[in-house]
Amino acid sequence: MFSKCHFFILKIKRNILALFFLAFGLCLLIFSSSNLPAIKKGLALWANSVVPSLFPFFVATELLMNTNFVNVLGRFFNKIMKPLFNIRGEGALGFIMGLISGYPVGAKIACDFRENNICSKEECERLLSFTNNSGPLFILGTVGISMFGNSTIGLLLLITHILACLTVGIIFRFWKFNSSSPDYVSTKSSNYKKYKNVTFSNLGDVLGKSITNSISTVLMIGGFVVIFSSIISILKASGILSSLVLMFNPIFNILHIDTSFIYGILTGLLEITNGISSICSVNIREISVNIIITAFLLGFGGLSVLLQVLSITSKTDLSIKPYIFGKLLHGIFAAFYTFIFIYVFPFFNFNL
């Protein structure tokens, strides 16, 4: 009897993903009335926010990789990147583009660097841990102005987001500190197997390939946005999300945190935009709590972004572990720095 039960459990474990995907398909049919509006909303979010903010940066990155700009940037930033982050100066491209663009540009650049042997495996993993960030357009515009209705809150969140990013980068300079990849190739002999140097004669070809590669990445992101919009809709309609909220109620009561935040936090751990929108809509006198939780979610990024990054890193030999640990630390440090700024500088204190 015991052996039969053991065999049954092993069989379930072996087919757990198949069962999960089957359940997801059935839920799409059962809750189709609530799923369709959610999917349309996800598509609208992708078309109106993601494509305009990310697509140009993807194309710009692809074009820059076809020039000598990375090498020039490397020589210029080597004295800063190496002592701070234990990464070659070329990594500055991933750091800068990751800060000014948004998820998942930093991860894509780190993986491109690895595919073309611009940096070692360890350096690319360090780069991956802190360069994949929320963009200033999203933090200042969408979160600060649109959701909170206050540009100063957006500025505060951007400052603490960058400070947390730098802190994580400095911590991860010790990631595999004594390791070195046997297959590491120096910058001078980097193997640009995807890219060729752009000239006026091949500009059209390079631009066309850059646009094609960028469209592929943006479509992948759009797929994740739609899928997670649908998952959140299913969790709402099935009552699972409400059950989880009730489960966490006692913990939040002990911590003296308004239980209205539970729904937003759970949603934000899945998909960042929906979660932050819910957090911002919680109406309490101490708005600093809303801001601090939002800072954490901006730093962490959510499961949707994690899977986007995983889909990119799966094409390389880079480990996803430094990214997961890095984003968790990023969220914690961002929330901590936001707390400090709010209670040390009265200018950033918006409590009623």
C-alpha cells in the first residue's frame, strides 16, 4: 500500500507542470467572462506603456552593439566599475541603460555581453544582479504622477531605487569573487557572433536586424503581461486571492499594518504594475506606508519580470540565482532608504 502511494506521489511530481498547465487552460474557459476584459486591459497596458517606453531602448542597444561604443565606454568607465562592482568598464552600458530604460533591458544587455564574451560569466552574473531596474519614466510618470498624483513622491522613489541598485551592485562585487571562467575572452578578442560593425553601406541591414530582434523581445514581454493579467483575473474570480488575503490578515494585524495592503502586495509580487496601482489606491492618513511598500515592489519587480529575465538568461549559461537574490535585496534596501528619507527629511513626508 505504501509503495503504491509513494509511486502515485512521484507520478504527480513528475507531471506537476502538465497538471498546472491543464488547470490553467480549464480556468481560462471557466472564468472566460472575467478573463477577456483582463486580457484586453493587459494588451492595452503593453501597447500604451511597454512598447513606447522599451522598444526604442532595445533598438538603441542593438545598434550600439554594432559599433565600437562598448569598448570606448569600457576604457572610460573601467576605473569606476572595477573598484565598485568588480566588473569591467564595458559593464557600464548595462548599468546606464538598465537605469534609464526599465525591465528587462539590463538583463538583456548582460546576456548579450555573455553571448559575445565581452565579460566573463561571473561578471555578467554580477551585472545581472543589479542592472535590471524600473525605468525613470515608469517611476516618475506612471507611479508618481498618474498613480500617486504627486511628482515629488515619484522623485523620492527614483532616488531610493537608484541608491538601492548601487548598494546591491557593491554587495554583489563579492559574488564568486575568487572564481574565473576558463572560457573568458578578453575585450580585444571578443567574439561578436551576432553583431557586425555598422557602416553606411550595411546600415539598412543592421537597422533591420536590430528592429527585428527588438520586436521579438517586446512581443515576449507583451506575452508575459497578458498571461499574468489573466492569472491575476483567475485568482480574483476563483476566490483564491481573497482566501490568501484572509490568511495574512492576522500577521498584518500583529504588525499594525492596514490589512487593505495585503491584496496589493500579493498582486504586486505577481505583476508589478497591477500591484502598485492597488497599493496607491489604499486611502490611509499615513501615506508613507503606501510609498514604502511601493518602493519594495519597484525594487523586487515581481514574478512576471523574473520569468521574463529567465526566458532571456535561459539562452546563456548564466545562473538566475544572483538575479533573484539581487532583486530581493533591491526591494528591501529601496524600502529601507525610502523609510529613512521620509522620516529624516520633512520635505518627503506626506503623512496627514
